[in-house]
Amino acid sequence: MKRLFGFLIITLWVVKPSLAQRQGQDRIDSLLGQLPKAVEDTNKVKLLVDLSHTYYSINPDEGLNFGKQGLALAEKLDWKKGIANACRTIAGNYGFGKSDYNTALKYSLRALQRFQEIGDKTGTARMFSDIGVIHWYQSDYPDALKYYFDALRIHEEAGNKPDIAVTLCNIGIIYNSQKEYQKALTYITKANTIDEEMGNKSGMAANLGDIGELYRNLNNHEKALEYNFKSLQLYKELGDKNGEARDLGNIGVIYAEQKNYNKALEYHLQSLKISEELGVKIETAASLGDIGNIYLELATDTSTGKHNAAGLQKAKAYTDSAIQISKEIGDLNTLSLCYERLSEIQMLLGDHSSALASYKNFTLLKDSIFNIEKDKKLTETAMQYAFDKKEAAAREAQEKKDIRQRNVRNSVIAGAAILLLLLIALINRYRYKQKANVKLEAAYENLKNTQQQLVQSEKMAAFGVMAKRMAHEIQNPLNFVNNFSDVSKDLVQEMISSGDEEDKKEVAQDLMTNLEKINHHGNRAADIINQLQEHARLGTAQQFFEEENNP
């Protein structure tokens, strides 16, 4: 039997009841404890909406009670985002708690309008997705795709990779519902690529399982097994027992289709064990039915056509269990297949009256399912017709609009051409002026550069004259210093070589006189330099050299 396909699209709204009860009760108790103390403000709206959302799959009537309280308070506060969120959770309780899709759609559209009014793109995109789910449940695939593609566009503009991946996967699931398996494969593969980039193992596991199921639909059992085993490995790493059970069951189905019954039985038994531990009845019923079918096949000796009574009893026991659970959960498809198989087993066991009764049950269920499917198909056809009619009207209106826009566009183009010609004339005139200005600026720059060069030349010439005068002024006292130094050197030698004390005293006296003159002319040179520094500081250096500075 075929396992659930498209788990992600369901989990946008629904959590498995057993899991919700285990994980949600503590949260509900905590939220209910906060409610009496809550002030009448936006935080209380959030609290009521949170409670409404938590009750989705546990008690939708209570969920609606809290959701409507939150909506009333949000309206009283005139808080549009709160109104939008309250309407969204109310829609969830109606649609996926009570299967009242029309009311769910009404509240979803109201939430969408509020999100659009406040410019909340994330909220808008998620409402498009929610509305897509409602249309999917109603088998209105064209509208479901329309809303999902609208959601995808917004998520792509925002670069929101997690929501892009989920939306791509959901589009693939809708194409699978239409039996467009290649298209479904394309979109779910894209979703998986994004989840791989983000390292989102949970998303990857779900995608790979869905891809495996698509390959099974395409009769490519080798690829189907490859992807289901990849998905199974990821679910084991994540500790996701529900996903693990689903993949084990799908692998068992593929092996059974390949007539490898021992392998198929091995995987179905593993799936059954996990499903029973989790309390997931739909998976449990599917596994029991599959195991019953495998035991029926194993009880048949293909060479002789004889049947093993013990194997038939096992097949009957598992099929009876599958029938019991399918009745409890109202799974008509599984129930119909099990009654058909049970009738065959009972016939082989020689219990003809029971076989006839089981076959009648199978026939009644088959007719019921056929009528349901027929109504569903009629609904799909009617919806597709309405969609096509709406599309045709939209195309006609668009064509008229295009004609008007074309006429306006032609007028605009003609006006633009005239403006363009005027603009070109103005630009040419402007360019002419610009060229003239450029020439004037170039001439001015040349003149300015020439003036600067002349000033620099004059400065350099003046500097040369000043340097020459400065050298002359300082050289004069320095000459005296040098001359008296040389003479003093000779006097020192004469004093050293003389043996007469009177001569030495006379030479020493001359030497003292020379040292005084050296000191005098050294001070004179220093005085010239000090005067020059003072004039330089005052900016009157030229005046200094024009004064009389004779030694």
C-alpha cells in the first residue's frame, strides 16, 4: 500500500494527534496559567492566538474559542497584525481541525488582506501558502498552484531560503497529485538542493523520501530504493521515528513489487513495530495490510499452485488487524483493499460464506470510493472549467488593456521623440559653450603657470644675490680669524724653540694680542649672523644687505 506522500505540506497546519498531546499539554497548561493575569493588550492577543494554534489537532472547538477571543481583542485594539494572526489561526482550526474549508478560506482571505494592508510580506507569503493548502485539500489544483507560486515569488524576493525550500516542495506535491511526476520531481529536487545548502537534514529527509516515491510512480525501482534508503539514513540520524517507519514501509512496498517478498516482509515488520510504538494508526494499518498481502504471496507455491494453510492463517490474522484499525480511522481505501484480500484468503481456506461476505463489503466500499472519486473528479473538472473561464476573461481584459496601453505608449513615444530632438539641440549648444569655457580655462591656467614661473625665477635670482652678499659679509671677519690663527701658530713655535725668558715673554704678549683679535673678529661674524637672522624673521633681509656693513 502506498504511504503518505507530501508530508511537508500537511505539517504546515497539522501535527499528529498523539505527538501534539504529548508535546502540547504542558504548553497548554502553561499558557492557560498566564491567561487570568494577562492585561488587555497586544500580549494577550498573542497569548490567545498561541492557545488557538496549540489546540489545532487536539480540540479545534477550543481552538476556535481562543482564536475568536484573540480576534475580538485585536479588533478592539485596532491592531491589524493581531487581527491577521487571529484570523489565520481561526482558519487553521476550521480547515484542518473541522474540515470546514469554505469557512477556513473566508478567514484566510481576511488574514491575507490585513497582512497586505500593513505591508507584511512574510505574513502575506505564508497566507498564500495556507490558502494553497486549502485549495489542495479541495482538489482545486490550479488555484493551489497559483497561490503557491505567489508565495514562492515573495520568498525569493526576500531571499528566505527555508520558506523557498518548503514552497518548492509543496508545489512538487501538488504536481504529484495531478500525476505530473516529472514536474513534481523537478520542484522537489530544487527544494532538496536548497535544504542541502542550508544543512537542513529534516527537510532533506522528507524531500528524499518524496523523490523515492516519485521514482516508484515512474516505475524506476532502483532509483526509488536509492532515495528511500538515503531518506531512512537521515531519519535515523535525526531520531525521527515517524519518518523512519514511513521509509521502511515504502522500501517494503518496492521490494514487494519486485516480488522479493522476504526482503519486503523484513522492512514491513520493522515499520509496523515503530508505528505501533508511536501510536500512528494510519501507518500501522498500512503495514498490517502489506504484511498480510506478503504472507498470502508466500503461502502460494508458484510451481504447483497449492497454498500453505499456516501461511494463509498468518495472512488472515494481519489482514483482520488492518481492517479493524482502518475502520477506527475511517481509511476507506485501505479497508477496501483489505476486504478484497480477505475474501481471497477465506476462499483459499474453504470458508466460502465468509469470503462472499467480505467480497460484498469490498464491493460496497469500492462503489463508495468510486462515487467519492467521481464527485471529486467532477469537482476538479468544474473548478478547472471555472479557472479556464476566469483565465480567458482575464486574457480578454488584458488584450483590451494592452491596446489602450499601446496607444498611450505610441503617443508617449512621439512626444518623447520631440523632446529628445530638443534635448539634443540643447546638449549641442551646451557642449559648444563647454568647449569655449575649456579653452578660456586652459589659457588662464597657462597664464597663471607663466606668472608662477616668473615669480619663481625672480625669487631664485634674488636668493642668489642675497647668498653672494651674505658670503661677502661673513668672509671678511673670517679672513681675519684665519690670518691671526696662522700667525699665532708661528708665535707658539717660536716660543717653544726660544731659550731666552725675555723673548718668550715678548712672544707671549704678541700671542695674547692675536687671540684678542681672533676673538674680536669671531664675535663680529657671529653678530652679522644674528642680525641676518633677525632681519629674516622680520622679512627685511634685503634691507640688511643694502645697509653699510664695512669692517
